[in-house]
Amino acid sequence: MNPKFRIAAPLAAALLALSPIPTTAQYASEFVPAKLLKQGTTSQSIAGSGTVVVQVQVNANGTHKATKVIHSTNSGDNAAAMEIAQNSTYKPAHRGSTPVVSFYDFTLKFNGKSVASSSGGGTVTLSSAASQVANLIRQGQYQQAVSKAQSGLLSSPGDDSLRQMLGVAAYDAGDVTTAAAAFDKVATIGTQFKPAAAHSFAAAAVKIGQTDPTQSLAYAQKAVALDPGPNSRFALGVAQLANNQTAEAIDSLKVARDAAMRDSTIPVASKVNIDAQLLQAYLANHDTAGAQAVAAQIKQLDPNSTAGTRAIGVSLIKSGQAAMEAKDYTTALGDFDQAAASGDSDIAVTAYTEAALAIAQSPKPDYKRMQAYAEKAIAIKPDDALANFAEGIALTGQWATSHDDDTKKKAAAALDKADQQAKADGNVALSLQIESFVKKNLNPTSGGGSGGGS
């Protein structure tokens, strides 16, 4: 009877690491907000007195769209306010000499049946300390700007302009968590700081999604409130998925994807990132058809990308591992076979190796079949330590019944290669496991060693 070999459960395949849509650094001290050039008119009836604030997206080329009512004290005036905002003309915001997309908060005050006044505000005047930080940012001295802002806030904790400049400096320095934390302490973020704040909240939400999902979701919601564009929606989807809100995540990521696809300035790699995360959301929601459709779209965007097939492969490997835990080896092998066929070489190596190990743990191991799976993995990645270990186990199992010296030599060679590769990879735990296996199963009378028995 063949001996049973117990091995430690293999490590789960790593999930895809997804990054937010790339953004350029924001220089708030050089940011000039959009301005109203000419107020429009309305054919809508005015209900009566009240104040309505309309958000207007002003594009870099001067076109614009009144997107929504942010605040209203008289909903009967909303339609008139939206029409006035849409019929108005605006000067785009600028960062330095470059026009950029921004949002203009158009405040309309109605008195009776007429417009009493209108304005667009929210620009924060910098304090002396905040201006000094702004100068450091202009010079590209971001870390010094962060330090100066933090020092200044110790003596002036109520200086919101300084706190917002801390957010900008930290963001430009690449420290999005410090930036988001700074903006999070400000009650009302100034117009010139909103782009940096929105990007900070979005980037921080993605970064901490797995470690602090609750805070991630709060940051993402703030990002959307400041800028409902694809970057913020992407962050919200990531945060919702981290909080197991899969249906909501799908909705948010679909909005981000649709907006990104309409924007020719967003890089293909960023669009692939959105789709890859959407695919993960579909898989988490057990919607295989949706996941496969997104995977196909990823291939259309970038024929060289394996993000879609890789994500599906990871999901199948996880499903196979769960089946192994339930001792359903037939289902496990089916899942591993599907994963190996996904088209991603790294996934295939993991899937074939997992399949080999599943056979080793089954009640009646078929060691030749196990060897075949291991050799498929080794054919793709000859120096994979775990795949070589699996082949060594399979050969040892065959030798245990045949007592063929040639088979034993092949087993010893495979196990020695696995041991040496595990050591080269720094995987001490796997190396010790291999050596223990050799001592107990291949060289039971030896004093131990690295598995190089003959």
C-alpha cells in the first residue's frame, strides 16, 4: 500500500494589486479657479425667494455642464437655477498657464420672482504661514513644506488655510494618507484646494482599502462629494468591495469605467485598472458571465494584458483550494484545470502545482497523475520550488511501491532541486518542510540532510 504524505497547505495565490487612476501633482498655490463671465437667463418659472447652489463642470476648452444642485432652500427654484447655470459662460480654471477641468459652485439667490444676486465663491485666502508653505511647494520642496506646515499647526491649530496647504504639500510629496488626514480635519475645503483634496481622498481610500476598510469608505465618499469623476468613483468602488458591498461596488466601478471610456485623456492602463477591479467585484458577486465580459473588454483595450484572465484564474484557484479544504478533490482538480487554461503563465504554474498537491492529499493518490501535473508546472517554470517538491513527492510515492532505484534517484534529485530553490528564494519554511519529508520518507535511516539521498 502506498504511504500517505502529509504536506503543509500551499500559500494562496496573490490577488492583483490595483492602483488608482494616475494623476498629476496638484499645485494649489498656482491654481486659479473657474470664473463666471456672463450670467445666463431662464425660461423657467421662479417659485419664490430662496438660495440654490449649482455645481458646474467647466472644461479646459471652455465648454461646461451644470451637473447638479448641491444645496437649495426652495426646490421650486431648482429648475430655473440649473437653466441659468447652463446658459451662462465661464472662464476655465488654470494651473499655472494651463487650463484644466474644474467645478464652479454657482450660487443663485432668488427674491420673489427674480434673481436677486449670484456668485461663485469658496476660494480660501492664505495666511502668512500658509503662503510660506505655498512658496516651498512652488520650489518643489515638498517635504520641507510638509514639515513647515506641521510645525505651524502646532501653534495655530485653527489655521484651516495652513492645514489645507499641509494636505497639498503631503499629496505632492506622495504621502496620500497624511494629505487625506489633513483635508479630513477641514470643515469647508476651499475651491482652489478641492482638486488636491479629492485626489488625496481617492488615493488614500485605495491604499488603505484592505487594512482599514471603514476609513477607506469614508475617504472615498468624500472624494466623490468633491469630484464625482472616474478617479473618485474608482476609489469608491474599491472601498465598497473592501467592505463586502459587492453590488454597490459594481455600480460605482461601472460609472467609473463608463466615464473613463468617454475620456480620451485617461491612459489605457488606467482603464484596464478599472476593468480589472470591476471584474473582481463581479467575481465576488458570483457573476461569472459579468466577469468574463469584462475580461474580454480588457483584452480589447490592451491585447497584451493578462489582468482579466489573471483575475479569473485567481478566483478559480481560490475556489479549488476551498474544495480541497472540503475534501472535494474532483471539484478542486476541475477548478485548477480551468485556472491553468486561463492563459496566464504564473496562474498556470500555481494551478498545476495545486492540482498535484490535491492529488497527494486525496484518499488514494494517483502518483503518476500527480507527477504529470507537477511536470506541467515545471515545463512553464523549471525553477519553481513548490512544483519541484510536488514532483519529488509524486516520484517518492511511486518508488514506495516499485522500489526502483532509478525512480528513487529521480525523486531525490527533484527534492534536492526544490530544497535548494526554496533556500535561494528565502523560503525557509518550505526548505524545512522538504528536508523533513526527505528524512521521513526517502531516507528514513539517515541522520537527516537536504534531501540529496541516492
